[in-house]
Amino acid sequence: MKTIDIPGLIRVMDLPLDIPFKSLDFHFIDRDFSQETICKNLKAPQLGRYKLVSFPGGIRMTEMLLVALARGFRLANVSEVLSVQQVANLDKLGLGENYNIVALGTIVKRSSAIFAICCPVLTFYTNERDGRQTREKVLNLHDLFESCSENYHFLFRIK
């Protein structure tokens, strides 16, 4: 398990999920992510301390939830992921230019499948357009019953 402490207190922006993510300059948004499909969006405090956790070789989502429970980590929602990404320089903290952050604190029912319960995965990457570097954001949904790859980072709120 690899952990990265996010320095300082992060002010969490209040992001109502009825705002279309296109207004937040996302390059691609999973079509099943909408206000109607949100089953649970865990409440976030106004200020918090955060930690990114990744598992070399990947991990099953149920195992990762047990690790979080044993360590007393709180699940971070989409607003917390976006707040941390905007405030902290994650590139310099060791994630590099391209990374995926899982927002387990927001649970989504995939409308295109009967039993698919998902969590958002926000991908941040550098792309070259018209000869200049731009940062892109993508939101995909990951089925909670499938294993996560090793390039996924989980954002947790710590005490």
C-alpha cells in the first residue's frame, strides 16, 4: 500500500451534483452520471485533511473498503476529489502528470445495467492540442464489484 499525505487543511467546495459536469470543463463524462442516478453522496465537511492511497498490483474494492475501515479513513466524495485536485499540486506529490482518483463517497446506480452500482473515477491528464499542453478531466464510473487496477488512487479524509 502506497500513501501520499496531502499537506494542510483543504477547503471543500460545495458542488451540488445537479450541476452538469460539462460546466466544470470535463472532456468526457460517463453518460450514467447524473442527478437521477446518484444513490448516495456522503456529506463532506467544509475543511478536511486528506490522504491518497494506492495498491501496487491492484485490489478488490471490498478488500480496499476493509483496509479503510480498519485504519479509520473516511470515504471522500466527488466534491472532495475536485477540491483536493485544485488546491494541492498532485503532480509534485508523486502522481505525475496522468492519474486516476476514485471518489468512493459518491455511489451511482448505472442506468444501463440492472445490478451495476458504481463509484466515480476522475482522470486527470495532460494532452497536447494545437501545439500546447492542456490539462483534461474525464469522469468515468467503476463497478464496485470489480477489481481496481494499480493506477487507481483512492482519496480518503483522515481525522
